Amino acid sequence: TLVRCFVSENVCGGAKGYGGGVCGYHGAKTYDASMLRVYDCVISNNAGSVSGGGAYFAIISGSTISDNVCTNNTASSQAEGINGGGGVSACIVSNSVICGNTTYFGGGGAHASWVVGCVISNNSSSCSATGGASGTSVCGGVYVTGRTAFTPYSTLFPFTSETRIENCLIVGNRTANQCPGGIFVDNQVRDAGDKAADWKNCTAGVNCRIVNTLVAGNFAGTRGGVCAVQAVNEEAGASTALPTFVNCTIADNGMLSGVVNRFTSSAKNVRLVNSIVWNNTNDTYNVFGSAQNSCAVTLSDTASYPGCVCTNPKFRGRSGAEAYGLKANSPCRNGGVAFGWMRDPEDVRSRDLAGRPRITGDTPSMGAYEYSSVGLILLLR
């Protein structure tokens, strides 16, 4: 257990370079998960040669990384797949700031991790590859992967069948290649000829739930904000796992270069509920598997997309205390669909990104912020 510590200038190198600053688990040895706790610490300027420049915990149930600042850490592995995570890798992280971290593969901020109530900003990937396997496992902000659930590492990653990103700010992250700057949900189920021993039995992927989250101002080579990809295993069939965005705002993401900036792949494998996707570079390329009570320029077919609108959401502003809140005349105001958890005060999702009740009347608003006549108070936990 680490409480109120400063963890800095550490290096974990070689083939087992997991967790440059803090490593909670590696290999077959098990630990008492209740003892794996990191609270109120600053984890900075550490380096891991494989995964988790700041911290690596193998997503052990009961372990906790909370109320920390994780900044300027580096993961340098150029081996694609489970490696990466400049800030944290394979961790359950809450109420923390993850900023200014770098990686080659994986997520500059967080890799294969659950993140709840976090600020993930100004992280980056240094991989500039733009094609093939060498350029498809990269994200500046949060990289979510279903791959590890089907490799020999499956016993180390018990939660890779489901990943949560809840009540987070994911802003200002970058990557220079073809993958997104904000969030990358990677359900690429490879064919039997590609690393057959690891990928042969792939059948599902990762169910990723993204709730009450703002993804804004992220930049990439071709997909600035969010990208979800899904491929097919020629023996096991297609992945059935679908990422779901509920009450999210994805706005003002852009490209450093390139031609397209798709929110998803052409596989149409994203569910959109109560969410706003607006003013991203080339928004007309956005493709959704399903959409309900959401706002996006490509949701004009209300028969196919019930409760959706395709007009300007009318944000109060894009900076300061009122960034991405809704004006009184917004078409997204009270335009969402209600769920039971929105009225459960014990559920973190029952409050919007500003900490206000997600629903006060009969229906919630669309987007990460509930409409309020008194403006926004942005909570950076």
C-alpha cells in the first residue's frame, strides 16, 4: 500500500519492464488484492520498457489506484498488442489525473484499464506508422483492447471482457498515425494465420461501456476523437462485443493530416445512446451501429435512429466553466432516454460530469452535461 507518496525517476527495463513507477503484479504469483492500493500519490517521470510507464496492476479485482496524479511517464515497447500505456496499464483507476504521459504502442494515458472519474489529458503516442499491424494499436488517450482476453495472458486479465470509462474528461491527447487521439476500442479478432497460437480461439472481444464522458480536442493522423474497430476470425467468426456510449459528448476532435476521421469503422459496431457527436473533422464520415436519443449530423433518418436529432446541439461554449454545457434552447435538452441507474445515488453514473444529478425530471439531457440554468461547475476530482 502506498499513501501520500511521491514516486519518481524510476525505470523498469528489459523483457519484464512492467510498471516503471509501481508494479502490483506480474507472472503467476498471486497477491492479496486488498493490499494493492495506491492513494493520493504523485507518480511522475518513470519509465517501463514494456507496459505501464507509471503503473501496472494487471486489473486485479480489489486493487485500487485512486486520487493520484500520474504524469510524464513513458512506456517504450514497440511490440504491438498487450504492451503500452505511458501512464497506466491494466489498472482500475479512479478520481485521478493522468496527463503528459507518452507511449509507443497502446494508449498514451491509459491502456487496457478501467478509468472512472479521471482527467486524461495531453498524453500522446509516438508511433507514426500508418499501415498494417505496426500502426493499428495506438491511441493518444485511452486504448481499450479485447485481445488479451484470448491470449495466454487471459488468466492475468480477468476483466478484459468488459471495460469501463465513466465520468471522465479525455481532452487534448494526440497521436500522429492513423489511429485516434481520444479513445480506441480495439476488437480486432485476427485470422488464424496471424499469431495463430494466440488468436485462434477469439470469439468475442471487449464490451466497453463509456458513460458521462467528454472526448474533446484530441488530434490524430486520420481519426481524431474515437475509433472502434472490429475484425473477423476466419475460424471463430465475427466479434459480437460492441462498445456503447451513453451520455457522452464527442466534439471538436480533429486530424493532424489524412483524409478521413471516422468515429467508427465501416463495420458499424458502436451503440450511441443520449450522446452528442458534433463538430469533429469530417463528421459526415461517422458511422453508427445503432443510435437512440442522440445528436449527430449523420442521424437524419429518425426511422432508423429513434429520438435522434441532426441539428446544432448549441453548446454554451467550448472553454471555461461552461464548456460543452447546453443552452436553454438546445435540441438536446431533456432529449435523452432514462435508465434506472440514473436515479440511484450510489451509482457513480447517476451524476453528470459536473457532479449534478443525471436526471431531475422525467428524462435526462443528451451529452456529458445535464442542462442547468445556473451554468457549469466542472469537477476535476
